[in-house]
Amino acid sequence: MSSIAVRNTLKSSKKLLASSITTAAVQKRWKATTPVNMSQTQPAVKESPKVKSTQGPLKHDPSSNEKFIGMTGGQIFHEKMLEHGVEVVFGYPGGAILPVYDAIHDSKHFNFILPRHEQGGGHMAEGYARVTGKPGVLLVTSGPGATNVITPMQDALSDGTPMVVFSGQVPTSAIGTDAFQEADIVGISRSCTKWNVIVKDIADLSRRIDEAFYIATSGRPGPVLVDLPKNVSGGVLKSLGNISKTHSLPYIRKDPSQTAALEKSLDIAANMINKAKRPVIYAGQGILSHPDGPRLLREISDLTDTPVTTTLLGLGAYDETDHKSLHMLGMHGSVYANLAMQRADVMIALGSRFDDRVTGSLPHFAPAAKEASRNGTGGIIHFEILPKNINKTVEVDVAVEGDVVSNLEKLLPRLHKKKNEGWISLIQTWKAKYPFYYEPESSPEALLKPQSAIVELDRQLADRKDEVIIATGVGQHQMWAAQYYRWRYPQSFVTSGGLGTMGFGVPASIGAKVGRPDKMVINVDGDGSFSMTAMEMATAAEFDIPVKMLLLNNNFQGMVRQWQDLFYDARHSHTGMKNPNFVKLAESMYFRGIRVDNRRDLPSAMKEFIDEKGPVLLEVVCDPREHVYPMAPAGKGLHEMVLGYGRKIDD
């Protein structure tokens, strides 16, 4: 019989880091601190350092920059971070960005986290943003330093995560000469940012930083990039020059006809919902854009007796222990959620975009709602902030454009209290008939099923869900976490959705813990995804960030192997992995390491893992033959899911 192989990290004689940084000092570096006055070399701080600037980017007044005269670009950057309430910066220094790094040396304004790789820093910034609602700030050098952040920026763009990236650049006089570490990062990043700009005049630096924070957080949040040539960041602002006094960003006044159109759309939507016999709410990440989103979702669901399903990124928006919860929908969602989407006469999409992983085959999507639309008895309602997402893939009957939470506030008074007892009863029948299912281990000593680890994690944290944030990488483990962990609270799940970025989990969990040090943060990962950014565990150790790594190790790229099993006659082309000893790897980076490979020892190993106060990794050796079920194959409708284990849908 196997036993838990537990190896503790080095004894106290082998200190966390062979440096002069004490644990207390390390903690000070990442825990949020109150900004205090800098030395006299930072003159702008003398003027109300704790007051955040009310100068918006739409009405830029050049006189507001007078306090920066005599400062370097790096010092201006430093003061602007204070104005925008930045508490932490993630970044990696290099030659082109050194003037900024010199200016933030020993900063008391904010904390600094140095990752092992710029990509890791980018995902840390994402994790921080996702759990705080504040933009993650990243500071990197030119050339490869900037290009290494392309993946995090695209990931943030895909998932609507606010992030502000500052990149170093060669001096303006050297641009276009193929200088050392020169890259046209503005051109390269144009398609993976909401907005980007190169600052060629130090007099423009302040307003460009204001614009960056405004754009990153307005509308649908996303990443922006500000490129800083070295002569700008290292230069001194001598005068305000000819800074334009016009608005630095266009201001578009709202047309009264738009307000009237919105009111009409809300009236039509409310009428459809009030008359619906089989309504369903399909909630995405947009519902989490404001703290009131989950509350409004609950109130509307309770008032109209409407079941709720969420997307992967919407998990936590609705308490899954509620009887009206349908859990996640889509390719690997619940059978009952997908059947409800197909049978509903009125579908209410809130802050979601009808992604292909949600809809399945478009011609087969939502047949009952489409039929109700033709008959004038129902249809599809879409609350969406981005006009380009409306009717992009699915034609809707009512589009309610704008901030979803603001518009739900206006919708709520228009709705009537009602009961849909027959519909709710049918859904309860489906839930009993088609639960998430896997075949458990044949004996206590048998190789663990990966689903068992998530079930055990959920069981042991059942009464502590409000204290926990779960991050994941991308792969089978991500789907099992979504399926078998019961999500109850907003901002409790951090994952890569739209881009599906392997390697996201480790750094994102670190960023999440930096943003919410009061929470227990657990990264659920697979060996393939984990291996891509595992070195960031050293970052967690260096800055005393006690994250937890739950590693499901099946020695395969599991999701790719699953597709090979199902669609390529089980030809496992280059998906097997010879892994290192993950426990020893964790120990080498000052984590405690625990390993379990059987069902009998799983509960005690999980308890040790959860109770550990410091950084810890639990490796769960898993059966590589397990597939993620249910699954809606490509080209099939949501009602045509494959259930696995000899099970079929007969409704």
C-alpha cells in the first residue's frame, strides 16, 4: 500500500533566502501599505500625497502638470502611481526602463513584486486585477521584456481584465535603427490591447498615464500599453511646452434618443420575462463587473423564479447551492444547464457573449427560444456593454446595450413576482437524472481519479468558501474544478477563459494572494500547465506569499490526450510527459511538499495541505485515462452531449 510521501522544506537553519531581507521586511514588500511621503527628491509628494487626483483624462488641464517641472520621467511615473491609487507593481527591470526603476527605488508609495519571467508578472497582474477590481500594473523593459507580455495582454483582452503595462523603449533618436533590444511593441501589441501609445515628449507623460488608467477600467475593462523611450523616462521636465488644452480623449455626449431606445428595450425585455413560462438566465463575467451584480442577479432570479446558469468566468456570481442554480453551461457544463438552454422560451443573457464553447453548434442552439421568437411568445434578450458583441454570433430579439449592472437596476422595478413551478420541477428531475458523474476508484489503494481530489477539496472547504479563492491553469483540471467545486461567492475563481492560457494558474494565484492577503488562495493545476510557469513558486517564496498548489499529475497533456482518444484513434502524438519530482522541486523553492497516490490517504493529505500556513504543494498522482464528461463535441448541439461511462441523454 502506498503512503503519503511528505517532505518538509529545509530546516530553520536554512533560511528562506540567503539575503538580508527578513520575513517581516519581505511581508512589507507585498502587503498593501498606506502611501507616505517620499524624500525631498520626490517634490510632488509634498502637496497632499494621500489625495487621489480628481483630474480625469477627458478634461486634461496642463496646469496640473506644473508640480512635475524639474522631475524626471521616472519620478513623474512614480507620482502618477500614487495619484491613481496603485498599491503594487509587478515587473522585471532592464536597461531601457532603468530610469523608472531608479525612481521607484525604496518607494513607500507601493509594493513591488519581481517575477521570474515577464509572462509570469503579467499573469500576476491579471490575478491581482481579477480579485480586487483594480487594474494590475506591470513594468517591463524593451524588446524581449515587452514581447514576453504579449500573452498576458491577449489573455486580459479576451477576459476583460484591466491591466496597465509600461514598457521601456530605446531613445527616440534610436527608434528605427534596429538598436539593441528595440522592438516596435506599439505595433506588435496593437491587436492585443484596448489602446496603446508611445510617449515621445516628457510633457505628455502625465496625461498619457491618466488616459491609460481610464481606458483600462472604462467600458469593458482590458489591457493598455504605454511605451516609454529611455530619453523620456530619464529626461527632466523643464517646462510644459505646448501641451494641448483640449480633451485628451474624445467626449461623446449621450443622445436623448439613445436613452429612449434603452427604456424601450427594457420595457420589451421585462414584458418577455414576465410572460415567460420557461425562462433561463445565462450569466457571464459581466455580471461580476460591479459588486452589486450578484445581488441583482439573485433578486431577479428569486422574483421571477428563473433558474441561473453561468459561464466559466461567471462562476461565483450565483450561489450554486441554491436549488435554481444550473451550474456551468457549455461544452463541459452540466447536462441540465444545457437542456435548459435548449428548452427555454426566454433566454436572458447577462454580460456574456455567446462564446462557441457555450453555444455548441449555432444552427442547433436555443431552438425553443428561436421558435418562441417566431411565434411572438419569447426569444433571446442580451444585456451587453460592447455593441460589437450584439448579434455577432447569435441573433437576439432584444439588445439592452450598456453596463449590465446599471441596466439590471432599471429592469428590476419592471418585473413581476411569479412562479414557474412546472419548469423548476422539470429542471430538478434533470438534475437528479444527470448529475456530474465519474466512476470512483475500485479500491482505497487504487490509483486516484482526479475528480476525487476536487470533491475532497470541496468537502473540506464546504464551510469556508467565503475565505477561499481558487485559481487554475488550463486543461482537464480546470474543467473538473469548475464541475466538482461548488461556487458560492463572487471573485472566488480566477482562470483563463477566452484565450485558454496554459501556465496561467501559478502566477495568477500569486497575484490573487497579493491582492487579497486575507484569503486562502489555492491554485488547482495540471502537470502540463503547471510546468510552464512553475518557477514562479520561487517568487512566492521570496516575497513570503503563502499560496497553495494542488497539482493533479497524470504525466500527460490531459485535454489534448482526451481529444486524441476520442477523435484520433488514441494516437497519443507527443502528449506524454516525463515529469520531475514535483515534491523535491517544490522544496527547492522553499515550499512544503506533500504527495498522495491513493484514495485511502487523500483526506489526511488534503487536510495537511489546507492547514499548512506557509506555501505548500500537494501532488496528487492521478489516473491518466480519465476524460472530462459531459462533453458537447464540436459540430453538435448542447442537447447532444456525450456523457461517458455508458450513459446517454434520453430527454
